[in-house]
Amino acid sequence: MFDRLIRILSFPQVLMTRLVVVFGLLAVFTVPAYSQAADSSVPENAHKSSYGDGWECDRSYRAADDTCIAVVIPQNAYPTHRNYGSGWECLHGFIEVEGSSCAKVFVPEGGYLAPSGTRWNCLRGFRKIDDICQKIILPPNAYLTNSTHGPSWLCDRGFEARGDVCAAIEVPEHAFLDASAYGRQWKCERGYAVSGDLCILIELPENAHLARTGNRWECNKNFQQKKGRCVLNN
């Protein structure tokens, strides 16, 4: 039948027909071979890459040269199923050691495991000193500050720190506690002025009045201070 078809067709048509047949046969035998070669390039425990050419290891396997090796999960760890990194992470309360194992986080007495699960903090009433939590000795009339860098305690109102104790602040008569007062923690009442450790009554000269602070006096308008008196401006 093929020879009959050739006799019917012209020479150019015959040549074209034979070329089509030859290329068709080549395609039939070449495609499976190429497919087999492509499949054989993907190692065991791997699959073709989802992006572009190449391949990538299956879950829980890592590339090593041209192969995929199983990820070894150490004790107290869990697989991450990620294509990067070590392939595992330590459980909460454990920390990675040299990229090969997970060690339990040591929490000293007076401490607690931090939310991260990889470090610890000290409880209230304790302070971190190197690898321990040292109990804070709180003197009478003092309170904890919760500070990790500054003083661990401060004195109550009416007391001041003197070494490791809180001593009562001596407030003179006609004075009141004032922590903002410069150089002392008390301040004289209005109408009184500081004199050493005392508060003395301010005696107003004629044509004078108490200043806004209430602890000194100043001359009235059109008067000026001169030798402890208020004299009229000339």
C-alpha cells in the first residue's frame, strides 16, 4: 500500500512523505530515552524542583553532594520540615549544643524559665549574679524596685539609705517631707526659711511681702532692698 501511494505521489511529495515518517520514528524512540535520562538524574528521596530545573530533597532529607540523606533528629528535638537549616529545632526548655544535640536549660534556685524557652530569669526578690539568682536582703522600711541594673531596693517615704539600712529622716519643726528638695528631703513651710537644720520664721520688713516660693521675702513695687530693708526708689 505504501509503494502504491508512492507511485501516485510526485517525487517532491514522496521525498517529503519519507522525511515525515523518518522524523516521526525518531521522535517515538527519542522521547522515552530522554524521559528516562531525566528521571535517572533525580536521586533517591528527592523530587523535581517546583521552580525551574533541577531537583530538591524530600521532606526530612538534606542534600549531600548529589544525594539526599535523612535528617538525624537528636533527643529532645523535633523536625522542622524545612528545606534550609539543620532540619530540626530543640524542644521548649532545651538549647542547641554544637549543632548536634539539645541540652536542658539550667534554671537555678530562685529563677524561672523565660517564655523563649532558651534562657532563664530571676524571680521577684532575687537578682541575677553570674549563673545564680541571689536573694535580695531587704532592710526594714524599704521596698523592692524590680530594677535589673540600678538599686534593688529603695527606702520608704520618710527614710533614706545609709549603707545597707534605711534611716529615718529628721524633719525639723515647721517643715515637711519633700524628696525633690535639693540637698535634703524636707522643705520649710510657707513663711519659714532654712537655717542650718532648722526652719525659722521669716520676719517681713516694712513694705515687703513673701515671694511666690513662700520661703523668702521681696520688696513691694517701687521699693528696693537695701541693708535688709525696703526703701523707696528715688
